Amino acid sequence: MFGLTKRLPKVGSDSGKSGGFLLGVIKGSAYAVIVSLVCILLFAVIIKYTAIPEAWIQPVNQVIKGLSVLIGAWAAAKKIKSNGWLMGLLIGLVYTILAFLVFSILDGEFRFTLNILNDLLFGGIMGLIAGILMVNIIKR
């Protein structure tokens, strides 16, 4: 109708052998959580054996989150040719929720604070940017 259907992206239409768009989001989110777990573990060991100032912990955690989402988007974008922004956005959001659940379980306590909303916003924006970058880099 009015030529709009030709411009709307078909989610998962070019997902190829990966099993679909949703599988890419799940796979990318899982990669991101695994990367976070490994990086946080390494950072905890570094903190234990060095005199890293406490002020560095939050910025390093943000870098780890951003890197995790980037790697998750890279893992998922290998199978798609378009809609990287949407896949990245969803990976960032799903990763943030999964990471909150995993790290809350490891901590033994679920605390719902404003930081969770900030993390969702950060994860979504990082995922959006990472998805756009990864689809365009991998296409080449």
C-alpha cells in the first residue's frame, strides 16, 4: 500500500543458515554474557593482587559491558546482511537482562535500582551501534 511494504525490513529474511533472527539474538546475547563473565573474573583477580583505585571499577565495568555487547553483535552479525541495528539493539537489551540475572545469582541478591535502567539504556545504545558497525564491517 502506497509503496511502503517495499521499504519495510523483513526481520530474519536474510538470516541464512543460522536458524533465524531470534537465534542470532540469543546467540549474540549468550556470547556477550560469557565474555562478561570471563572479563569480570579476570578483573577481579587483577583487583585482588594490585592496588587499583576503587574509582576505576565502574568505568572498567562499563568498558567490559560495551566490549561484551560488541562481541555479541559480531557473533550474531556474521549470519545476517541487514537489520544489524535491530539485532544489536535486542542483543544489548537481552544481554543486560541476562547479565543482571547471572550476576545477581552470583551475588546472592537481587537489587532493583535506577542503575538497572541506566544499564538497559547503555546496553541498548551500545547494541544498536555495535549491530550497525558489525553488519557493515562483515558485509565487506
